[in-house]
Amino acid sequence: MSKPKHQKFEAPFADTEEAELMSAVEAGAFSEEMPLARAKAEWQDAVQATLRKKPITIRIQEQDIAAIKALALERGIPYQTLVASILHRFARGTLREDA
């Protein structure tokens, strides 16, 4: 038994809003609310705002640095990237300390 092939935007996973949008695009009735150049500039500004990093100095015990470097090596990433990721997740509330 083979799966039926979908034509164009006929996707079984599309909700009602997505199906209406796809129909409008196919019919040529879709128009952008915001010019592409302006939208692109806004998205680039948003990306740049998230990429800004500030260097800090912190004192950490040598054994903790060694453990973090070992974990980073296992994951195949630089240890400073791992430290930044841990701090970022903790600051956002997605990483919690054990009680």
C-alpha cells in the first residue's frame, strides 16, 4: 500500500488558517501586509539584538572548570559555549537547580 502523493499545498497537517492562506497563495490573491525589504530589515535587527554578547570575568574552582571542559568535549562543543548555554538556560528559567 503506497501513500497518496500530495499536489501543491495539499497537506493533511494544515489547520484551517493555513489551508486558507495556501488557497489564497495558489489563487494569486495573497498580498503581503509588509514590504519584503522592511520585514527583512526588522528580522535582521531582531537577530542582531539576540547576538550581542558582553564579556565577563568570573572566578570558578579549577575542578568545576575541568568537569565543564570534560562535558563540553563529550558534546563536541567549546567549553565556553557550554557555560554560556547553561547561564542562558538558567536565566530564561528553563534550567533549574536541584533542591
